[in-house]
Amino acid sequence: MVERASSDGIVEPVIRLTEAKKVYRSGSIEFEALRGVDLEIGEGEYVAVMGPSGSGKSTLMNILGCLDTLSSGSYRLAGADVDDFDEVELARIRNQRIGFVFQQFNLLPSLEAWRNVELPLLYARVPAADRRRRAEEALDRVGLGDRYGNRPGELSGGQQQRVAVARALVGEPTLILADEPTGNLDSVSTEDVLGLFDELHGLGRTIVLITHEQEVADRARRTVRVRDGLLHGEEVRA
């Protein structure tokens, strides 16, 4: 995914939200999770999103990952209006252009590490030999070259999250969305996983990381704060 130049030559950001609103309804009850968010994230940025529980940050992540849709406003992803995509196109974008890393790892316990990593390629119908090669290369990149055949239950929490990062990378996406990726890890494993994100940022990946931990957010180059469905300031680091 790359930034696209508009007709007037201006480079579009990878992510552009304009007056983004999301309303959930249950019967006659409405809850406004996002209340008019404007946000731009450029190619190669490393951005942390912080906010208390119920602030709207997870809803924001779901919107950015095309896992949910806006009630109103617009979301342009790499210059294209997400509203113009049908379900098939959205599924392709989620599988091939965005890498997801979650707090719960979301690994299949019955599958070896390399088989967990190859899943996005399986859905993309990549030939079997290429899938295994690319899955093993992704595991090598996250330091698990000696764990190809281990199942999740045979790995530590930090190693499982590394498998999840490898799975996010195997399709070579340029946008990585990480939702509380260190929430279930000890301090050593947290440092290892954050080191991986540092490396990915250095390679030009665009990273958006949701966290409630200041020390985790401090690794990003920019922190955006969310409260009550609105953005409440940001910090930029050198």
C-alpha cells in the first residue's frame, strides 16, 4: 500500500478520516462510539493511539482495519474511499494489504507455527510450496527460525506473539494495525515485541498501535489520545 497522488499532484496519506462517526444501536438505545474524528497518518509513520476503556480507540482500530464501517463521515485508505469497496474487495484488503496483531494472539492451537503464519497466504490462494517458504521466512524474521514445527501450546506468550507478528508480515503489507499487542506479555517479551515494531518502522512500514500503556506508546513517533469518541491532542517525538 502506498500513498497515491491526487489529480492536483498532492500526495494522499495512507489513512485519512474526516468527520468519522460510529453509532451503535440496540433497540431504542444509541451509543456514539466515535463523534467526529479527523485523523491523517502518512506512509511510514509509527503512531500510538491511547485512551481509557470505552474511549473509542478499539472502534477506531476496527474502522481503520476495515472490520467495521462508519455511520457517517469518510475513510480514505491509500487515497481510495473505503465506501466504494464491496465485501469481496474489503476481504482482499484485510488479507493482503493490512497486517493485524491482537492482544490474544488468535493462533489456532492445533496448527504448527508455520501453518498459523501461512493462513493469510492460504486464503489468498498462494501455491503450497510458496506458502511454506514465505511462512518460514517470516518466522526467521521474528527470531523463531527454530520453532517452525511448534504448536502454540509449546511456545511462551512472547513467542506466540512473535508468531502472530510473523503472520501479520507474511503477506508483505505496508500497514500494520496492532491492538494492545503487549497486553498479555511480561516485560521481557514486551521489549522483544516492541523491538520488532521498531525494526518494521525502520523498514518503512506504517504502524498504528493501540495501547493503554504510556511506556509502550513512547516507542511510537507520534501519540494520538482518544477520549469520549473524540481526539484530545497528540504528541510528536523526534
